[in-house]
Amino acid sequence: GGRHAEAVALAAAGEARDADVYVTLEPCFPFAGKRTPACSSALIAAGVRRVVVAREDPDQHVAGRGIAALRAAGITVEVGDGAAEATALLRPYLKHRQTGRPYVIAKWATSLDGRLGAPGIRWLTSEAARARVHEDRAWVDAVLVGVETVLADDPALTARPGGVVASRQPVRIVLDSRGRTPPGAAVVSGPGRAILAVGRNAPVAWRSAITAAGAQVIELDETPNGLDLEQLLVVLGQRAILSVIVEGGAAILGSFLRDELADEVHCYVAPLLLGAAGLAIDSGKLAFRLEDVQVERLDPDVLIRGYTGAWKPGP
């Protein structure tokens, strides 16, 4: 519901008549129920000369109408400059508008030999890598773990970039089919919102206690492999959650990858050797290779990022 980028830029410029304006996404168009003034109308009112749009907005209420309005007002509009970069930036928004579901990032840390952890070792990765995780938590809409992670580690799942608790916190989501999350767990009591996704047999008394502690409960169908993750993503999309980082544990990550529900992978590799056995997707399918891979050094660790190809943004 806040001001869009064009409105902020126009306010900062003060005077924009005959200006050239560069935007990552098509300026929005008026429609019934819109919560903010339309950016296409604001640009027309400001008297700008030219608008360079990286890509059209796939939202059904816009979808070329903003560009058409600008051109009808005599403004020169160019489309496509910076499209690849804008698409990479806007992947969560684009997927939500195209499918109604959030963009899912599967994130984990591993040793060189594929272990996700070992007794007596709390952190596989360095402080630099953990700082990078908090930067990502600070921009996504939600962070998701399974109840086993909550019971084992009692994580806060908050965003603390630079060691400071961010004013905007991601929604914390716990998959907890049987209702075992303690009402006093850090994931429930921390700043921001917590959602517990449960099965139909989660105890009534526990539901009352967890909601009294401030969490929200959503009930999902169950499959032979656990809670219905596709149903979960539909529900989260309906709640305007556009992006989710799935942080574990191994079974949860494996489920999202096996069912082709993850759109991107963030794998932190630490220079440790801990012994055999790590994350097993066990999909019965050929292994997939990540697309558009990027490697980022976080001394002494390495972050490998890439797209799974389960969803692709349209042109």
C-alpha cells in the first residue's frame, strides 16, 4: 500500500517536466480497488518527455495499459532496455502475478562432503556467510522451517542485517502437522508474525495455546509425504506473501525440491569434511542442473546460487 517508485522519484525530483524516466516495471494503471494512485497518471501529470520501461507488468489490471496511457498522452515509451536485469530482480513479483504463488528459495549450508550438520557443531559456515543469510531474510516476505528444526535449535528466524534487528521482519512459518511447537518458542514470540501450518489432527488445546501466544494457525490437507505443500503455497499467495526462503530441515528441503516447488537454490558450501550422507532429493528423476549459476565468495565459504527451472518468467 505504500508509494510506488515513480511517485517517490517524482517527489524527490521536485520538477520533472520534459524529463527522461527509467523504470524496471511498467507504470501501473488505474483500476477499481487500487490502494495507491496510478504511476502512469502521475507521470502524465508531471509532463515527462520519455519513459524507458524494462519490461511490461503481467498483472491483469495493468498488462500494457500503463504503457498505452503514456503513449496516448504523447509521451515517448521505449520497452525492453534492461529487461534481463529487471526480470532477475522482479522474479518473486512476476511469479506471484503469473501463478498466484510465492517464489520459493531453497537454502541450506553443507560441508564439502555433503553433510548438513554434525553433533557438536552449531554453525557450518562463517560469520560472513551468516551475515549474507540475514541480508536475504531482510528482503523476503517469509522464512520457512519444519518443526524438527524448531525443537532442535529454537531458532528466532529473524532478519538481523549488520547484527541489528530489522524494522521489517519476514513472516516466520513452521510446518508442524501434529502441533508440537512450544508456545514459548522463539519463532512464536519474536518480532513480526508467525504462522503455524498444521494438519487436521493437531490438538485443539495446543491450537488455543499457540494462538494465545500470538501465532496464526492454518490447517492443511495431508499427503503420504506430509503436509500438502502446494496447498500451502496457494494459501500464502492469497495472503500476499510473494517470496519464501525454505531453510530446513533436510526433509522439508528435500520435499520442496522433489516436488519441483523450489524456484531458486542458495547453497552455502563450507570447507569442512564431516563424513558421508547429506541432502537426499530421492525424486526418482534425473538430477537437474541449476541455470544461470552465480558463485559468491564469503571467505572462507562459497555461496552457489541458481534457478531450478521449475518456473520461468514470461517474456
